Amino acid sequence: MFTEIPHLSWFFLLLFTINGISVILILLFKNRILKSTQFLLAINLLGVTFASIVICLVETRFILKVPFLFRLPSPLYYLMFPAAYLYVKLIITDRVSLKKNEFLHFLPALVHLIEMLPYYLKTNAEKILIIDGVINHDIKIYAHSEGWFPPYVHNIIRGVLALVYAIAMWRLISISRINQESSYKIFYGKTLQWLKIFTIMNGVIGIVVIESMTFTFIPSELRSLSIHFTFITVLIISNYYLLFHPEILYGHPKFSFSKLSVINVVEEKSPLENSKFETATLQDDISSEAKNISPLLAQYRIQINKYIIQSQIYLQPDFSITDLSRNTKIPVHHLRLLINKQEGLRFNDFINQYRMDHMQTLINNGALANKTLETLAFESGFSSKPAFIRGIKKLTQQTPGVYFNERKV
């Protein structure tokens, strides 16, 4: 009975592996906000996915048709657990790139790659002979005796690494301000939940791999089955959690409101909120509930508003969110969260509000006496006449002439 179950489980591994590949492709190619962070997550998920692919190839004996794939992803298994740790660390410390000394975590993977070169350089015929020796023995596929170490030692080391890194990840989460302070829990919400689930999954992989490699009193079929089911479970949880939470998949922490942990921002308003700019569109986008934001976002809002007003950076037509991030030292993904989610605006519309307020000030000071509305638009930072007209209409539902004429002092 047990000899048939592992050979059946490959079908489910293949099914969820295909889904996993789509998630990895999104992480690698569709994210423009947290490239380094999402790349580290992709490495970890790629390790689980590649392991599942190899299991499917062995169980179906198709590996004999593509022997070069056997052990090919082996260094990746040394890479996936430090990548998981660094992924969590970047989020917890609110960084977008690794420090130089953190690349040392990848050293074991590099050493293993060098160790495996003699095997990789073997001919396909030589590799088929090696595969023939393990393909009919469920647990021997995990022996991995092609390197410097005795059979099973490589996977024992990987299991220990997974467990050690999972403990380190859990400690990072536990002592972080994100986990301890309610205001930060508002900001990170589902992201914090995901980090805990992600950490537990990596720890479980470590425990199961250690058990499968060392508990020789358990039948090999059951040990092999436990690895299969662990990979199936990890693939299901990780893939579907990310797919159903695109704000995490694409690098956006999901913002959630809590009546117990929010503050009402009254310290400083944007010039637009202090002006006569009151339209149906803005009232719809910024509801009374949305004005209650976390202390972190409140601080960002004040910092951004102060910088934009003092620098008048909105007068530059090509000013971008990347420029704002670089000049204010606020991560881009936090800016997007505040502007897109909190304010309900795209970045260009957000900056256009400042340009409109600047134009209104010029008009109130009599600038229309010797200048056209279009000239004032260029002086206020609008890049072109169509962009000016389009921007005003989008924010006010009125033409520029009607909107500014109604607000002349």
C-alpha cells in the first residue's frame, strides 16, 4: 500500500508546481517596488518548486529522459533558507536592499556548487547509471552521495539550516516593533501574518527533512511520503496565500483600519486640504474613516507635505515618485501605500493638487492680468496643455477655465 502512495503524490506535486511557477514569475518580473525583497522570496519558493519538479520527474521515471536535471537545482536548496531569512529581515528592518556582509549567507550554496561541478560535468550516460541506482528506492533519491559528504548528510545539513533560519526569522518577527506595537500592526496587517506563516512553513520543512533523513526505523516509503506531503502543503499555502493577497505578492503591505489603534491627523494638512478645493471626487476618495491613519503614515504625510511645499518640487514637470522617495528617504512602497491606498489618488494626481494650489495662488495675486491660464499651468509644473486640461478635469470634473474662474478672489 505505502509503496503506491508516494508514486501517486507526484501528481498533486505537479499540479501545485505549475501554480507555483506562475507565482514565481510574478515575483521576478512584475514587481517594480521591492525588487530585492521579492527576489529573495522567489528564490525560496523556487527551491520548493524545483524540488517538487525533480520528485515528479523521478516518480514518473521521466528523469531518465532528462538526466541533466537530476541534482541540477541542488545548490538552490542551500540558497532557499538564507534567502527566506533575508527576505523577512528586509521587511522587518524596512530596507529594500542587502548589506554587503549579508551576502555571506549565500556562501554555503556557492561551496556546494563548486563541490557538485564534477558531477555536473559527467556525461548523460554516466548520470543515467547513477539515477538507475536510486530511482526504484523511495528514500534513496534524498541520499545525495554525489558530493563530498556521505549519503544523506547534505539533506541533514539543509534540514538543520532550515530549522535554524526559521528560529532566527521567528525571533526577528517577535522582537520587532511591527509585532509589538499596535500602530505598526495596522500598517503591516496581513504582511505580518504572512511572515509568521512563511516562517512556520520553512521550519516545518526543516523538521520533516531531518526526520526523513535520520529516523531510519520508519519505513522508507513513509519518510518519502512525509517529504512529498510537506512540499504539497507548502506549495498550496504559499501559492494561494500570495495569489489571494496581491498586496503582499506585489510588495504592498495591506493597510487595515482599527478603531483602537489609529490617530486622527490634525498636526498639518496639505495645502489642498486648506484651500477651497472641495469636490465630489475628493470627498469620495478621502472619507472620514480614511482620515484616521497609523502614526507612521501620519508622520510620512507631514514629512512629504513639508518637503513638497518648501522645495516646490512640483514645479518640475518630470518629477516622479522615485524622486520623492530619494529626496525624503521614504521607501517607494510606503509612498504608494499612503498616496494610492490612503489618499485614493495616483501619484500624478497627487502632485497635480499642489500644482493647482500654486496656480490658484498666482491667480489670486493677479497673474492673469498679463498671462494666460495655459502659461500659468506651465509655470506651475504641468508638462503640456493636454496634461493640464486632463489633470484638472480628472480631479474636479470641470474644465480649467470654469474651475479657476469660480475661485477667483
